Amino acid sequence: MEEEEEEEEEGVNLEWSLPVPSVQELVRQGKPDALPPRYVRDDLAPADHRPEPSLGLPCIDLGKLMDPSSRSPELHSLRSACHQWGLFLLVNHGVSDEGMRMMKENVHGFFKLPYHEKQKSAQRLGSLEGYGQAFVTSHDQKLEWNDMIFLKCLPSHARNLDLWPQNPPEFRVALEKYSEDLRKVAVAVVKYIGMALGIHEGELELLMKSFREGRYEVRMNYYPPCPEPERAMGLSPHADNSGITMLTECGNMPGLQVLSRDGSWVMVQPVPDSIVVNLGQIMEVYSNGTYRAPDHRAVVNKEKERLSIVTFCYPSPSLPVGPSPQLLATTGLPPLYQTLSHSEYLQRFSNRKLDGTYLTLRALGLAKEDIRLDFK
């Protein structure tokens, strides 16, 4: 009965967002002593600022994966990371220090601009893209303690340059270069994620090609100091609908937390020169549940700000969203998920609430009714 009620629940379109006040401006105009009511997240478990230590989070070296002499053990580590966590720290990724520095400086520079200047890139009615907040769909909805600017970067014809800031002066050049660099990393990462599953030859080439031709969207986040961080949420718990997602921290302030298999929130401590990679639901489905798209969230700090750059990497629309045919043939296992066209998958996702990995995949019609996905 509960499942039937969930099926009938009216969805919300997540491809647009209502305008809301800037949290950064709220703090700048006079740091509040208490959290404004609309930001109090009593609907969620309290933010845990002393979570489990992150010592066990895996670190993957892309250079070792690219070197045939060290590939095999690193592939084993990658498979374990994708299965146990769905998240890992990527080092030796090949993005230049200069490219990283330039992107981080311009993100810092954008959020330091006067409010009226940032507003030139404000979200337009009916669109998620631009400066504002994401997924605000009602005027009484609880809000997250962050501001963001979300921009479509690749393919280049998808860019809405009216929303790309012209200030700082190098912002556009930095973002264009950064997104192209991250695409190269994503294609390489997806190649080895596939190899770790046992995918090879034609299907592996098709997977890589789909990410070369895929969609890349960048969300730059600003989390101001918060008067009551334990009652607020920088970003609510969710799993991404992407293929993979890559996060670059703009400093050493932690805030990203990932949900472990035993239900504990684990803080992802920033590691210099690393990129945090987490799997999205498309990759979980492709792996037929071998890998997981982890629930994750962002918490905030009472004294310090945090900035991050998140790149959502989607395969080409020509790639169906479903379990790998080669994997199913090799393992002999039944598909745990249905196969949808890329457009149907995104349409279903954009009209559903984000309720966590299991509920969302079931609501999307991908997870089979009789299978419980034990990701918690």
C-alpha cells in the first residue's frame, strides 16, 4: 500500500528553481545570532559535525591506472572503492596546477563581487541555470545554507553565455579550460571504472565515446559561516543522477560527507591536489548494482566559509540508461534495473523528489519491484 501511495505522489520539476534571498548577503548585512526559521532543518537528522573519520576513504592514482605495469592492483582498488563507497579521492589526475589555481581564484573572485554584480548572472524564471539556489520549488520550502552558480559547459553549443559572468575578467576562460580538462579526466576515469567491471573492447569504447560526447555542467558553491550549523544543511542528503560527479575543494575547509554502508556519515577531508569522484545513478545502473551511487550531503561551519566546484558528467543521450549488456552476459545475472532511453531517464528524474538512492531509483522505475537495494 505504501508503495502504491508513493507511486501516486505528485512529483516536482527539478529543472527550475524559484528565486530566494542570497545567504551570503544575509550574513554580510549583519551576521545573525540565530538561524532564520526557513533554514532550520528539523525535517532532517541533525548535522553531525563529528562524523566518522575519513581514514578509510579510498585514494585512486590515475597515473597507476594508465601504466600497464601498475594497472592490475589499482584496478582492484578502484573496483573495491566503487563497490564499497561509490566515492574516492583521485590523485595524479593530470589537471595542471595552473588550471586548478586559475579556476579556484575565479570562483573566489566571483563570490567576492558585490551582490548587484553577481545578480547579472541570476537564474531566469523557469531555469535552474545561473546564480541562485537549486531545487527551490515552493515558497514555503526549507532552504539550504548556500549560494551557487550553475552553468552548462559542454558541449559548447549548450552554453548560455548570457549567464556566464564577465567579471572576474578571466572567469569565462578559466571555466572553459577547466571543463575541458575535467572532461578528459572523466573519460579516463570511466574507462577504468568499466575495465574494473570487466567491460572491454567495443562496449568499453562506446562507453568512453559517450562521455567524450556527453554533457558537462558545473556548479560552484559558496557556504557562508552559519550561526547554528548543527541545525542547518549546506546541501541536503541526495544521490546524483549523473554518470559520475567530480568535486574540487577551493580550500582546506571540510564539509562534504558521504553515507557509508553501515549508515554513518563520513567526512571527506580535503586532500591537496585531489579531485573527489563519486558515482551517479547512471553508473550504478550500468554496473547492475555492483557499484553504488552514494548518498552524500554538505554541512556548514560556524566560523569559516567553504567553496567548492562540482562537475556533473553525463554520457551522450545516445547511450541508454541500463545495465551493461556485456556485464549481464558475462555474469549470467538478471538485470536489477530496467533500461530506459537517456531522455526518458532524465524526464523521470526531473519530475521526482530526491529521496535517497533506493527510493529515487524505485520511483524512477529502474529498480525492480522485488529487489531491495541495501546501500545503507
